[in-house]
Amino acid sequence: MNDPDIRELVSKGQTIAAIRRHRERYGSNLVAARAAIESLRWEMTQQIAPKVSALEAELDQLLRSGQKLMAIKRFREETGTNLKDAVAAIEARAAALGGRV
């Protein structure tokens, strides 16, 4: 996504505003807009730190083998995040992997 205003909102942590802007601009439903914004957030994170950690490699492998629930579980074990944040992070990672999952 090359929309500078949406990128800026995401970089400032204004996820809800970014989702609204995406919906207004592209006419997408809430689920599609959220997925697009989560994917963008993941992409921006990777630009800052493109090195793949051992955890990320493990999560990628789990996602590619269709073990999304196990990926969420491993993410929570390693990061200590709550379920909602872990699900969002894994869904963003899956979206970032795109057709490779």
C-alpha cells in the first residue's frame, strides 16, 4: 500500500483511523480493511528490522504448514502478549506471507 497518509497513521499507532481511511478510500468492508492495515503494519516493521529471528522462522513454518493455532500459542509463549494481540500479530504475519502460506 503506497498511501502516505495511511502509512503515517499506522506509524503513529492510529490503527482505527487507518482502517477508517482505508475503508473510505477503497470501499472495503471492515475485515478486509483491518487485514490490509495489519499487513501494512507488519511490512513497516520488517523495513525497520528485516532480520528474521528464530521465532519468526518458526512461526512462518507453522503458518505454512497450516498450524495457525500453534503459531498463536508459540507467539504468546515467547512474547507474553494477550490472546487478542497474538491473534492480530499472527494474522498480520500470515497476510504478509501472502500466497506463500
